[in-house]
Amino acid sequence: MISLSKKVCLLGDFAVGKTSLVRRFVYNLFEDKYFSTIGVKVSRKVVAVPRGDEIIELTLMLWDLAGSEEFDDVRISYMRGATGAVAVCDLTRPETLASLHDYAQTLRRVSPQAQLILAANKVDLADQAGASAEQVRELAAQLAAPYYLTSAKNGAQVETLFRHLGRLLVA
Ligand code: GDP
Ligand code: MG
């Protein structure tokens, strides 16, 4: 069995659901209250990912930064060495989609080889959605990244998204 370990960064504006997506994926839990992450939290999850005829034991080191998203120099050192990133936006706040251009640009400058995937989160709040699936599809096309409409609350597409990223990371 081949074992690999990869650094994955969570990117996106404050309160889009970065911490919640990690918590859902790693612990299968959701918390309604908002706890601002302090500093960087690194969570670890091992997944079995197919590569051709073999199975790779992939350790995802999920880096979740908070508080200082706005400071470019912090963002840059946070992204250094990342081989993958999940760019998260909040479907109820269209401005969080627009921000992802910036995050993606910084990522491609700092870690040009990193695989990027998009999570358009809070799809369970579809009735309050300010952004349409079509807008997300366009954004994903512009960023040349696969995307999923996720919910950290009910778990929709969360596992699927991280597994897709896992396959990209071992390819
Ligand atoms: P972060 O700042 O990006 O890490 O955002 P958090 O993960 O802390 O989430 C911000 C707020 O949105 C919290 O109150 C979460 O409970 C809530 N939240 C996160 N993901 C979802 C989701 O998929 N659906 C709903 N309804 N709320 C969510
Ligand atoms: Mg957070």
C-alpha cells in the first residue's frame, strides 16, 4: 500500500463555512453557532483513493485559517506548500463568490501546482440563495476548477467533494 500525505488549504471569506465543512468531513458533525477560528487549525483525515489498479492511503492535512483572511502576507504563508485547496463561497452571499477570484489568484501564484476545487456552500438554504447554480457554474469555469453545491449542515456533497479532490491529488 502506498501512503501519501497532502496539505490542503481551505480558502474563502469569513463565515462561508470553511470550518464547518472540515468538521462535517472529519467528524461528521455540524454546529449552528459561529466560533471564529483562531489562528490556523490543522485537521487530519485518511482516505483510501483509487489510482489505476492500486489503492492509495491518502492523508489529507486540512488547513483552516481564520481571523486574518484579509491580510495578504498571512494568506501567502498559509498557502505555501499546499498541494490542494478547497475554495468556499456562501450561496446566500453573492459577494463571497466574487472573492474567490482573489483567493484562486493568490493560490496560483504561491502554489502553482495546487489542485483547486470549489464548494458553493449552504445549499440547504436554497430559499435564501442570492447566487444561482448558474453563477457558480460560470465561476467554476472561469477558475477552471470542479465544483459542488455543498451543505456542511446536512452533509450534501461534502464527502463527494473531498473524494474528488483526493483523486486529483494522487493522479
Ligand atoms: P468559516 O468562517 O468559513 O469557517 O465559517 P463557519 O464554518 O464557522 O460557518 C459560519 C456559520 O455558517 C456558522 O454559524 C455555521 O453554523 C454556518 N454554516 C456553515 N455551513 C453551513 C451550511 O452548509 N448550511 C447552513 N445552513 N449553515 C452553515
Ligand atoms: Mg472558520
